[in-house]
Amino acid sequence: MSNRPDVSPGAPLSRRIRRWGVATAFWTLLLVTLFLVFGPGLPGEDPAEPSKPPAAGAERAPASTPAPTDRNRDRDPARLNGPAMPRSAPTRLKIGKIGVDAPFTGLSIGPSGALDAPPADDTNLVGWQTSGITPGERGTALIAGHLDTATSPAVFARLTELAPKDRFEVKRADGTTAVFVVDSVESFRKDDFPDERVYADTPAALVRLITCAGAYDRTAKDYTENLVVFAHLERQA
């Protein structure tokens, strides 16, 4: 599209004047912009002089970069090319910060499509999806545990105390140990659970620790939320 004003004989004079004014303003603005971009520095600045380093003790402002979402973090190239281990069943979960040292039991996907819960009569037991990824393999491994039972707190009663950069270990049947680092700890309503984000497959070696959270619904006899700990494999020990 041309930026020239309409000066055809049929155009009224007032319209031609207005359009000439618009065109003049456009070209003036363009020249000013080019001067500011390619011209000398602002008054008082010498463009040939390099920037001076900050004084001793002064702090530079950090670069403004958007924080990655958990989904993007799972797709981070550094993470995708990170460590991974061959398949081996987990045998014990150890989370020193919250005093967890629990054996594993195998769990299946129930008729509803959700992961079955571990047996409720053992307060120190965690379960893993035996048909899925083992902790340490590339992919998303699922580990579930109870928040409490009818009589006492259970294995994941203190799971909310975990925070990003905390570490935990999964002992495995092949004698190796997978060391994981927490990325985030988040709660979701059970009727609005982000299945894709929590369960989706990935080439990174990830783990989700899952338990109940929120208020207890006495009518449904269940908690209203799920707590999920998002973590990635740091190394093999």
C-alpha cells in the first residue's frame, strides 16, 4: 500500500490538505525515529566510551526473562538431555527432610482411569504404577501415598513441607539409587485435575509424588484436592 496522499482531481481540497498533513507527520516521525536509532547517544553520553562497571558492592539488575512453566521446564533441552537410568522396580522411598523411609507396593490403574491407592491399613507404604515408568527411567513415574488413615497420619502427611530444590531418593531393585530434585509442589481440585500436565509422557526422567489434600468431604468420604510434587532425576547414586 502506498503512503503517498490522495491528490487526484476528484478529491476535495479539504481532504487533500488533511491527507498531506498526515503524510508529512508520518515522514517527520520516521526521520526522528531513524535519528534516535542510528544517531549519536543521548546528551551527556559518549557512545564511544564503554559502560563503566558497577561500583564495588553494587548489584546489577537481573536480566528480565520469563520464568518457565512446569510444562516448559519438563521440555527444557538441558532436562531432556539429562540423566536417565534403565528400567528397574523401586524398592524404597527416602525423603530425609520429612522423615519418609517407606517400602513400595505395586499399583494398577483402576476402572475410573485413576491410579489405585495403596492399601489403607499400612501407614508407612507408598505405591507405584507397575504398568508405567519406573523411577529413574525416561518418562513420568507415579508414586502415590496416603495423607492419613482413620487412625493416624500416614506416609505423606508432611509432603506439603517439600519445596523446590529439595532432594529425595528412590532405591531400586538393581541396587542403584535414583536421586531426584523437586521442581514444584502444587495442589489441584480433584474435579479439575490437570491430567495431561501430571501424567503426560516426556523424554525427561521425571517423578510425581501424589497424595490427598484440601478439605475432607464427609459426604464423599474423600479429600477435595490432590497434592502433587513435580521432580526430575538429578543423578544416579
